[in-house]
Amino acid sequence: MNLDNKAKAYWKENLKYLSILLTIWFLVSYAAGIIFADALNAVKLGGFPLGFWFAQQGSIYVFVILIFVYVVLMNKLDKKYGYDN
């Protein structure tokens, strides 16, 4: 595999990871925190409705977790394509 094809494959896989992680973040922050908040409010978490919890804290926690997941995925991707020097 030449350098140009290697770089394109690396970038394509990176964009796939970004798309998946940003979709998860969107679903947690926007869908769970706003769109489905009324349905989620039937469930209580720590005495607070679940929809409120997602809107106030849950999306932030998920975002921080997604950052760590992205770091792990990118470290593996760097090793796979030899960019870990």
C-alpha cells in the first residue's frame, strides 16, 4: 500500500469513528435530553426524572466517555497504519 492510499484509508476510518461517536452524542444529548424527555421522565434516577438528568448531566458524562473512547480508537488506528512513532 503506497503512502497516499494509506493516508486515505486512515482518514476514511477516522471519519467512520467520528460519525459513530457524534451520532451517539447527538442521540444522548438531543434525543434523550429534549425529544424523548417526557417519556424518560417516567423513570427516576437519584430522585430526578431521567429526561431532566440526561438534559442536565447525562449528555456531559457521555461526552467525556466518548472522548476517552475516541482516544483509545485513535491509538489503535495509529498503530494499525504505522503512525504511532
